[in-house]
Amino acid sequence: MKIKILLIVFAIFSTLQLKAQKDSLALRTERIAEVNDQEGKFKEYNPLAPAKAAFYSAIFPGLGQIYNGRYWKLPIVYGALGTSVAIYIHNDEQYNRYRDAYKRRLAGYNDDEFQGVLENDRLIDAQKQFRRNKELTILVTAAIYILNIVDANVDAHLQQFNVSNDLTLNPAIDVDHINRNINYGLSLNIKF
């Protein structure tokens, strides 16, 4: 039963005609000609635009998105970077707080804010926890920074990618024109 269903599905999909994309360079040339005819402007293909966008984002986060004209991504970039930096600052402050209290106890003072609340072992554990959180936040911030650069690069690449409307699926049935019978068979047609 399963084999019959699979054969029927395969037969249906194999009788569809496919139209694929034309050569990218030919489509790009056609698109430039269309832009010239319609708007009187010439938009030249710039192979260095992705590298330039990545370079700008590496120098200053968000500058590559501005170069690409994707202004709506700026709040996302700065929100992510700002949040990770704020979390790092919070963890650093907490780490310093517990470290200072532990150092004061080692120096012989009994006036820290955790006196009678936390033992020395708990202060050491809290320092380790906040130090680990600081280090993880540094990694997350670096990942967000790298993602910012990659996003600018990929976006610049995709702006120059031309997708044609000629990419379609058309169903087709083979009919014998001599005796008007429908011929069943498997055929896959791809047009470039």
C-alpha cells in the first residue's frame, strides 16, 4: 500500500515541468538595462560591496547595516550589544562586591555587608559564579559583534542577488496527438 502511494506521488511530481533561473550575469545585465530604461539611473554591480559592509560593521557596529540601507536593524544591533554590556557590568559589580567582602574578612575586619549572612565558602562560591557569568557575557558580546559583521556581509551579498520570476512549476500531461490517448509515463523537464 505504501509503495503504491509513493509511486503515485512520484508519478504526479515527475510530470511537472520546471523552469529554472537564467544565468545570474545575464539576469543582472537585463536588470541593469531595465533600470536604465525605466528610471534613467545606472546601478552597477559592485563586487566589493559585501566586503565594504563587513569592514564598516567591524569598525563600528551597525555602520555596515547603514551602508546597506537597513536602518531598521540598528536598534537590534545596539539593543543586543547594549544588553550584553549591561549584563557584564552588573556581573562585574557583583563580583567586586563579594570579592571586597571576602578580602575584608581575610584582613580581619568584621564590618562587611554579608557579616552573619554568608560564610566564607559562600562568598567564594558567589565570586566564582559572577566571574563565570562575566566570562560568558564576554563571549556572548563577541558573538553578537561577529554576528553583526556577518549580517552586514550577507545582506550586501543578497542585495546583489537577482531572483527572476521565471522560476515556476507548470503541470503538464503528455497527450498522444495521433490517437488522442493520454500516455502515462515519468518525465522531468528542466529549462534553463
